[in-house]
Amino acid sequence: MIDAGADYATRYEVAALRRELRELKLFVGQLALRRSVDARLGDVLQQIHAFARETAWTAGELLHDARRSDRVLWGHLDALVGSRGDPVIRLGLWLQRHDGAEADGFRLTRVKRDNGAWLYAVSMAGE
């Protein structure tokens, strides 16, 4: 005969394992999303570093300068911000989400706030 207490514990353990499996699937999905973002991040940081070196800039300055003088960087930034809404705000939010991120040997750093806008810089990751 099966002990009722043991049967209940088994059902409880199965329910706990199912919850853990759902959480693990969610975590793996988030990692996959981060990995796809990191691939794009490396290209963007490399292009920004080639364009601005380690000079600090705002999202608006970067968009304006890239639009005028660097078609490759402008293509990357245009793909990031898309066509909906204000591109400066969208790029600013993207930069804010990726503050401190490192990819392909480059690091995005928020430097300081100037007249209400954050200044960012891209530097080599080891420096």
C-alpha cells in the first residue's frame, strides 16, 4: 500500500520542479535575447569608437554628427532607433539600457549629465 504522505510529497516535488523548469526556460530565453543584442552592440560600439574615439557625446550630438559625416555609423544608429518616435529619445534610452556594457573589446560608459542630457563615451574595455 502507498503511504498518502509520500504521494503528496511527490506531487509537491513535481510541481516545484515544473516551476523551476519554467523559470529556467525564461532565463535561457533572456540569455538568448542578450546574446543577440550583444552581437549588434559590438558593431555599434566599434563604429562609435572609430567615429568619436573617446570623446564624450550626447545621443543627439552623435545622431546629428553621424547623419552628416559617417554613413556607416548612421546606418547602425538608424537601425537601432527605427522610425517610430523621436530618434534622440530612442537612442538615449538604448544607451541608458546598455550603460556599462562591454562587447568586442569596447565599453559603453555614461560619463556625466550636462544640461539635462547624459554624455556617453566608448572606450577600450581594458582601459
